[in-house]
Amino acid sequence: MITVNMIDKMGTDLSVVNAARVSYSKLKNRFEDKDEKLIAFLAKHNHWSPFAHASLQFRINWTSSPFFWFI
């Protein structure tokens, strides 16, 4: 079974920061000065995917059937 939930649309600067740190499993609830520096770093070094991530965010859960494990 697959479930899809929309988490956010057209996010904020905090959404960009959380997208940049997603591989570290870190989630922030408050925007700080060092986050502004992170956004500047991302833009300067052409790391654009965190900016695109902020436009639409989904959480997708997938539970596979045991049948698919043996194919």
C-alpha cells in the first residue's frame, strides 16, 4: 500500500534549510542567522535542489507486499 501526504507547498526559507539538511535527518523549527548563511552558501555554489524542494513537499510511505520480494 502506498500513502502520499502533502506536507507543505511554496515553503519558506526554513523549508530550504530543512531540505538542505534532510540527509542528516535534522529538522529545525526556527530560522536563525546561520541558516541565512547556509542559504547564501547554497546559492553561491549552485546547489539549487533545496530551493526546488521548498515548492512542494510530500511524504510517501510504501509498504510492500511479501509477494514482491520473491519476484
